[in-house]
Amino acid sequence: MHDPTPQYRSLARAWILLCLALALHVFDEATTGFLAIYNPTVLALRERFGWWPMPTLEFGKWLTGMIVAVVVLLALSGAVSRGAKGTRVAAFVFAIIMLCNAAGHTLATIFGQTVARVNFPRPAPGFWSSPIMAAAAIYLLVELRRTGPGTPSGAPAQIPGSV
């Protein structure tokens, strides 16, 4: 375990920002009818493919699960600020999933549907917070790159082949 350094503290700030963006996104989804689009999409995909890995969700259980997830992610910010083993990988995975999530809401808004038979008036539920979540995810990826292994604390990572 490492002592907190500016390098890890800046990474933790980016992590916390993405956690807060996710919390805002959950609020956006909860107040704009996300499950009314999500559940029919899952059912349509199951019907088409015979199996789909995503479950259908009940509002109370979904919201509780998302609140718990955000709290757990925020609780991990201390480990991120210390540079605990595995936190860089977790941060990368978190950022990529949130970036894909934001892209999905944006694409759904552009097309006005998730699958052919699940149409909705635009914007898609969760759309308004998606740019904030995407920006926070990109910021976390930038901080991961900037604070990469082998870079002095606080110094930018060198791009291979650059002078």
C-alpha cells in the first residue's frame, strides 16, 4: 500500500468526479422513465437471440442497487488515493463502462429507439446527464494515462516515440 501522493490524489479526484456523474446519471434515469425503455429492450433482445445477459428490473430494486453501487464506488476512493493494488484496473474498467453507457444513451437519442420495436420520444431517458458522465470518464482515463506506472509523481506520462 502506498502513502497518498499528489499522483494518486489527482486520480482519486477523477474517480470521485465520475462517481458523482454516475449518481447524477442515476437520478436522470430515475426521473425520466429509464426502465420503461430498458425492460422492453431486454425482452426484445431475449426474444430475438433466445438469451440475453441483462435482467429485467423493478424500479425499487434497481434504484436501491444503483445507490449501493455509487456508495461502494465512492467508498473505494480512499483506496484509489493510496494507489492500492487493482485500483488502476478498476478505474480503467469503470471509465470505459461509463463511456459506453453515455454513448448508448446518446445513440438511443439520435435514433429514437433502442431496438426496432422499442421507440420513444427523444431525448432518451438518461440523455441529459450522459455528456457529463462521458466527460468525467474521459477525465479519469486522462488521469490514468498521466499518472501511469513509471511516471514521476505529478509528471505527465511520456508518449512512446516522443522526445
